[in-house]
Amino acid sequence: MKPAHLVVKRFGGIRPLARALGIDHSAVHRWTTDKPKGTGGLVPSRHHLPLLKISAERGIDLTATDLVIGD
């Protein structure tokens, strides 16, 4: 599973993940969209640290490796 799909799944969907990050859901949706219109399943690096912090606070199992490699 690509990193973006894994993160979306662990946060319970695109909208809950977007709310957690304080960004528009369309931005998160683009992470799950193939290039050239999306990121091709990659999570932009500027969101890595906030995602790790939020996931730790909420008890969501997410590691730095998940954000780069997926599973």
C-alpha cells in the first residue's frame, strides 16, 4: 500500500485526516491520485512531522517509515 493510502486508512478517511492537519480535503485527496494531477501516493514531506505528532497524540499507529515507504 502506498504511503498516502496507508495514512488515510489509519486516520479513518480523507476528511478526518484533512481535519487533523487543518488542510482542505482536496489536498489530501491529491495525495492518493496518480501523477501528474496528484502526488502518486506520496505524502508531502512538509506534513510528515505534524502527522507523526498528531498520530502519537491520538494513539494512531504511524511511523516515519510508513510515511515514506508505506506497507
